[in-house]
Amino acid sequence: MSKTITIDGKVIPFEDGQTIMDAAMAAGVYIPHLCHQPEFTPHGSCKLCTVKVNGRNCSACTYPAMDGQEVLNETQELIDDRKRITQMLFVEGNHLCPGCEKTGNCQLQAVAYHLNMLDNHFPAFYPEREVDASHPEVMIDHNRCIFCTLCVRASHEKDGKDVFAISGRGIHKHLIVNAESGLLKDTDMAATDHAAHICPTGAILIKRTGYQVPIGERIYDHKEIDQVSLAASGSRPVAALPPSMAVGTENIKNGE
Ligand code: SF4
Ligand code: FES
């Protein structure tokens, strides 16, 4: 008999070793996330995926699914918390969407829309951050880094290079590259590296490609991030599970 958790009352099957995020995504349930990508070791840093598990806040991307867990995902309290977290991410950096070539393809922007974020709520920090355009093909705009570490993990786990690391703490946290000069041009970064294409914001960009896809035809211009994310994960909505696994899912089938 398969093991199950419930998410907002829906019965979700899981396999041993899966996190709550894995189980949710596989069953077609979107939990907002920014620092998580299924092919990389979870990092649990952005906290956007916070859910309530048996009454306690946990990061869905790192917390293992366990039989009988009762998970809350879409409560007003959690949605409000996620909106505040996203607002903090915006004010901690310099995210000027209309002037960013990643607009429409940016996960931070798309999550903000998904959460109906209408303003920054907090005063902007306007931190002084630099742009590293030294590399012939790849540039880093530190203004847009949210320290998700996806480039760090991609460079290490996929490219076998360790081009990136995060240094410092709190307000002094910053992305560094593996070169004495501190410049990307002096690393072994290549435009074909996985790390060059993983950034959820416009912090790492491939030069001279920014407007190849026109504004209006970009990933999130016509679809919300939950649809895009679930489609990319190849998820299988719970309502489509075989009857033997769908016990207790009537409310989902009825769209309640
Ligand atoms: S540069 Fe992009 S991928 Fe790397 S830590 Fe910053 S936001 Fe994440
Ligand atoms: S997606 Fe889980 S902490 Fe970032």
C-alpha cells in the first residue's frame, strides 16, 4: 500500500526519499519556490516554499515526506508570509523589472505576480552592487542576485567547476567567483555551462541574447509560474491517479 500525505486536505502519494516538494510537484500541486530545482541538491535558503507540517513551519524542498503528514500550503497566512519574503527579496537588491532584459523570463518577477505582490511594502535598501561584464560571453549583474545558490550548485554538481560561491552573511552576503582578480573573465566559466543558464533572475546573463525572444512572447507573459513549473516537472495531477491511489481525493476531483 502506498504511503500518503495530505496537502490542504488532498491525498498525495509519495515514495521513500521524496521531500514534500517532490511529492507535491509529482502530484500537480504547486508550492512556490525559488532556490529549488529538482535536479540539484535542495538548499532550503529562500524559504518561499514554507508550508505547515503538522502545525510547524518547514521548508517543503528539504523536509522529507512521511506517511500521514498533514501539510498546509495555500492558507492565507502562508500566502501572506511568502509575499513578505518576496517583497524582502525585492528591496534587498535592485530589481528594476522594466529595465531588465530577463523580464518575462524571471522567476522572481513571476512569483511576485503569482502572489499578487502589488508593492515592495518595505523601504528599498538600494545597495551598491557591481556589474561584472569582464567575460566575453557571460555577465553578472550583482544587483539582481537573490543568493539562491543555484549557480553555485550547478557549477559544482553539473559543470564540475566551482566557478561560484556565496561569501559573507546578512547584508554583506555576496556572490563571488573563483578567481584571484574577482572577475568572471579569469574563471573557467563558459557560456555553455549549466551554471550560465540556471539563474532564476537576471543576475547571470548570456551576452547579446537578451532580446532574441521579444517581450510579450516570454515564458511568463502568458502563463503563470505555477503552470510553467508543474508542466516542466512532468507532474501528474492527483485527480488522474489510479483509483487505488486516489482514496480521499473526491474533493479534488470535484474541484473543491
Ligand atoms: S547569480 Fe542567480 S543563480 Fe546565482 S545565487 Fe544569484 S540569483 Fe542565484
Ligand atoms: S524553495 Fe525551499 S527554501 Fe527555497
